[in-house]
Amino acid sequence: MADTAMTDAAPRDAGGREALTADGFARVTDAILDAVGSVIDGKPDAVRSALVCLLAEGHLLIEDVPGVGKTMLARALATSVDATVRRIQFTPDLLPGDVTGVSVFNPVEREFEFKPGAIFANIVIADEINRSSPKTQSALLEAMEERQVTVDGRTHYVPDPFLVVATQNPLEMEGTYALPEAQRDRFMMRISMGYPDARSEALMLRQRDTVNPLDQLAPVVSADEVAGLVAWARAVHVAPAIEDYAVALAQATRTHSDLRLGASPRATLQLARAAKVWAALDGRSFVIPDDVTALLAPVFAHRLIPTRAAGGARAANASEAIATILDRIAASVRVPIASRQ
């Protein structure tokens, strides 16, 4: 049973769970952030982004060079939630059936039985996802979008909550395959860990020489309590002006001269969902423009395809395009400083 932060004496809902307030939500999620942060030194933004994806019912793609803590972050988040966890090591010989599951003939019952694959868990760690073939990568698509898997014409539902945390190495690394556009669009956010600062790296050397911090990490919340956090975040208020702001940003990516492919409608929806959680983590029950702005690059950048440079000119990258869009839209669209229901 999880050593939960939600067991204090407090008003309870009909299901016996604590009736969350904005402060209560922030208190519980702060405990999760502290737990994961005790394993991932000096990377609070990455830890916060991972939690946002979990509570916004999205999926997280962590892209960086080997050895900077990508898998450690995924495992720490999984350990902090008392839920089922599966890890899939993506390799060139991994088959789609290894991910989704297969139907196996039972000679006793004389019928086929479905044997679930590794995708059937609350948190799935897809390690080095871009080292497998595009066919195997695509095995995740249905589960990530529709939270179900169809095998031999039968539908099987993944558990709730459900989060895919995928890690990948940069495309310049040997033996990697680029994720298809449809696959990238399924991820709510893409983040990079980056190298730790000197102080954090020195602390890591001292503390982890003999002890693995994951061994000391205990669950903070249960899967049922995560469902309560998800439901509370979903109810955070987004004013029409904030919605117009998010839509204007998405529309601008589709007409930007430096971008060949802009943000999809799914990206706009996920930006709004992530902004709700971002606001809730700050103890607010309403979204402000800064929530949308803070999440724009992590939610949009991996979905955008810059226009190829011609004649030797350097093409602008997605981050530069987002920066120019923010400057232009912020000046032309009026949004309230704070929006309350």
C-alpha cells in the first residue's frame, strides 16, 4: 500500500478519497515532485514535465544522449506511483507482438487465448524507442491514442491511468530510426535532460557510489489517487480568451514561412490539457497565459517540421519559429492577466 500523501484527516468524497482543493492538489503533487527529484538531481523542469504528462493523460518523449538520466527519470516517476510498471527495451529485433501481445492456441480449451504484451501496464517505459524498426514503433500508436489494443479483431483495453514514457537517442547516434510524424504527434511533450551542473554531478558521485537512490524510493500515491488527481486537473477552468490564445498559436505554426508542417489540432488540445495541470501544480484552479507560454515549446516543437533551406541558406529550426510566433501573437492577441471561473 502506498505511503500516500493523501491520507491526512480531510473531507472525503463519496468514494472515500480526499475531496481535493487547489491547495490539496498542489500538496500531493509536491510530494511526488520531491520524491522523483530526490533521484534526479538538478532537473526540476524535467521532473515537472513528466508529472504534467501523467496527470494530463498524455505521453512523454525524452530525447538526449546516453547516460544523462532519461531512463532513471522514467523509472523514478513509475516508482513514485504505486501502480503496474513495464519496461520495454526497444531493439532492432523487437516485434510488434512483443509490445501488444499475441493470440496463442490453447490445446486444452481448443481455442485461441490472448497473451498480453508489455504495453498492458499503468506506466510503460519504452527505452531507446528509436532503435527499433518503424513497424514496431507503430505498435504503440493505437494504445497511446485510444488506450486500447486490437489483436485478431478483438479489442483489449490498457489499464487506467496509462502513460508511455519513451526515451530516444539523437538521430545522429548510430543505429537509430527516425520516429514517424504520426508517432511523434502521439507524444504530448518532448523534453531533453541535458548534462547536470557541476554541483549536481559531484553530489551524484558522492551519493551513488554505493547506494542506488531508486532502492530508497517508496510510492507516494496509488493508481486510484492518481485518477483523482487527473479528474481534478481536468476540471481546471480555461477562459475563452485563453483558448483563443492557444488556437492562435497553433494556427500561426501552420502559416509560418519557416515551417513545412505546423501543429496539429491534437497538439492544440494537448497544450490546453497540459496547461490545466501546470496551473494546478501552482495551486490554481484556472489557467493563465503564462501556463500556455511555458508549455508551448515542449508541446509543439517535436511536431513541427522546418522548411528545408535552399541555396545553402540555413533553415530556421522549430524553436526559433516558436520564439517568433510567441512574439507576434502575444502582441496581437489580448488575453487577461488572470482568468477565473
